[in-house]
Amino acid sequence: MKTLFLAAFIILFTLTSNAQEWHRYHRNDLGLSYSLIRPDYLVTGRHFRINPYDNSLWMGNDFTIQTISATGDVAFFNMTNDPLFQSTAEWITFEFLSNKVIALDESYGVFIYENGIWENPHNPVSFSNGMARDKDTIYIIQNNDPLLKWTSENFSYSFNAGTRKRIVAKNNTFWLGNNLGSLGLYMRDEMGNPITYDTSLRMDNGNFDFKFSPHHDTLYVAGNKGLSLLHNLAFFDSIAPDNTTNMPPGVILDFEFDADDNIWALFGSDAQTPTSIAHYNQVTKNWDAYYDATNANLNFDTYCSIELDNLGNLWMVNQTYIHVLELNTLPAWLSAKQPKLEAMISVYPNPAKETVSIETEALLSEMYLTDQLGKRIRTFNPAEKQFSVAEFPAGMYFVEFVTEKGEKSTVKLVKE
């Protein structure tokens, strides 16, 4: 029975997922020379962010910030081209205002980018840890120092957040957490006074990600068993395997809300091992789309981060690749860069009766057979460079190829 359920689960997700298309881009193909995100993932930070005002991409690694503008222009900033940047920089995260990008460095504090110029208006004595935006105000945690508040071009100080690493701010109240996956979630008012809230319906005390829905004042907390929901100082509901359908296994490492308040979630077996991405419909309580390395051209070799752009497309980035799930219209610059397979691929014999051989110099990551309607009917191992079509009826088919760089090619195949 368990085997039948698992098979049905996989078939359902496969059929759902094929309606949407993932695109994968190697960083070199986009003109990006450095790792896309920092390698240290147990501390705070979101090293890949999309500016909601203009859809520009911002990525930070140990000493370099890289960005791709809404028109596809690539820029990078480090000690080689800006005297403010240091070789020992450790970028944590980004926040955005309508005309500014705020970048936080662990050692050198707050950097503000406006009109093509960087400023470093606050260099803390102690390390900076986490950053959050509440309307037009930016809040930055400093290690065992007062919370830094930036608004209207001025800095001021608030309460001491101690050694907390992560922060979410809304309506002048603050939620503070420790390292990724660590226990504890602490609520404070604007004076730093603890606020007691009801945890009796919280599933567990784990904490991988926490954020408010942009559409209402409900806080979602990703723990070890799923998402716990809090409103009016009490946890009241959950999103878990026992009250939803088709929920993938593992913990939710990262999640985002779409325009309909539904959820895209990055799942993993632990804090450093991502495994899949799934979509949750809050109305039907069903996980209605699922993607992993077996049914999509995704690379989970390093810890990943997901973002939604303001067009509705889903992005997933690791240290080497940018993946985009085309849910709506792709940005024009990205559509223009859609990789194509230039290497020659030979499929023979064609027409074929039994065994088909493949000859190519390209490094293939996927190879599968589709019918004339584009339905995937069989997936093959690209490393074997041959496959059998003996069991298929005579007719026309298509062999689809995807390289390790995400390049695609289709070859028509006739079965005799």
C-alpha cells in the first residue's frame, strides 16, 4: 500500500510539473565571475535577493557583490573597483527601498547603493548579523550592541538584541531568531521588552525561516515538521503532512508567497542539504507542484535560495547556477539569453527499429523521449549514449536533450 501511494504521489507531481518549464543558466553564461552566494549557510543571511521595485538580481559572496539589472546589465563590486569594499568582506543580505539598495556586511556594516554610487554610512564596532525592513525603515542587528535603525537618511539606536542572528520587523514589533534551524523565536516591542505569546499549538521549536505573509498579519515559521502559523500573539494553525495532501518529505529551508498568498517552498533533508521545491495552495491545502533533480533541470549540489520576481516567476540560485521556473513572462534580457545547444548531436539509426545510439561532444544532463503532443513518455540515462525504442509503436517521436549548462535541443525520431 505504501508503495502504491508513493507511486501515485510521484505520478501526480510529474504530471503537474510538466505544465511549467525550468530554465537553467550557468553563472559564466550570464557574465558572472564569482560564486553566486556565500558558502557559509548556517549563519544568518539571504545572499540572493530580487529587488521588488525593478526586478534586478543581487548576489553576495565572501567579498563581492554581483548584480544583474532589469535590462540584463551585469556589474560587480569588490576591492578591485571600489575603495569602500574590503577583501575580508562577508556579505549577509540585502534590503530594498524604492531608490536604494542596502547591503549588510558582517564586519563593515551598512552599505547603501544609490545612483551608481556606494556609501558606507555606518561601520559598527561589533559584527552585524541580520537586517529587516518595516515600511521605509531598516533595522540591523549588532552583536551585543543596540539595534541599529535607519530611516529618512539618519541612524538611531534601539534595544539590544544580544547575540540574535535574524530579524523580522512589522508594525514596530520585532521577531528575533538564532542561526538557521536553531531553537528559539523571540518577540520584542520597540523598547526591547519581551512580549509573551501562546506557543501551545506550535508544532516544534525549530526555526529555518520565518516571515509574514505580505497580504495579512500572519507570521509563518518553518520548523522541523512544517509551517506553524501565528496571529494575534498565538499559534493557531499549521501546514504539515497530516493536514495537507502531497507534502514532500524533509524540512522547509526557505519559502516565498506568491500573488495569491500561496507558498513556494524549498525543502531539504537538513540545513545544508536541499532536495526539492514545491508549491502549496492554501485554499485546497494541496501541494500541487513538485520539482527535484529527477523531474526538472535543477542543481542541488550546494545550499540554495529561492525568490519570486514581480512578474510571478520563481528563481532558485546556488553557488554556480541560476534556475528560473517560467510561471509568467520571463524578463526580456533573460529570454534573450535562453541557452541553445550548439554542439552537434547525431541520433542513429533514424528511422529506428530497436536500439538508438547518440553521438555528441556535449555534456548531457537529461535525455528523454516525447510523443507528438510533447508528453514525456520515457527518460533515459544520458551517460549510456543509447536507448531502446523496441517497445514503442511505429510513428514519430522526439528525443529531447539538456546539457549540464541547461542548453536544449530536440531531434525528430521515426520508429519503424
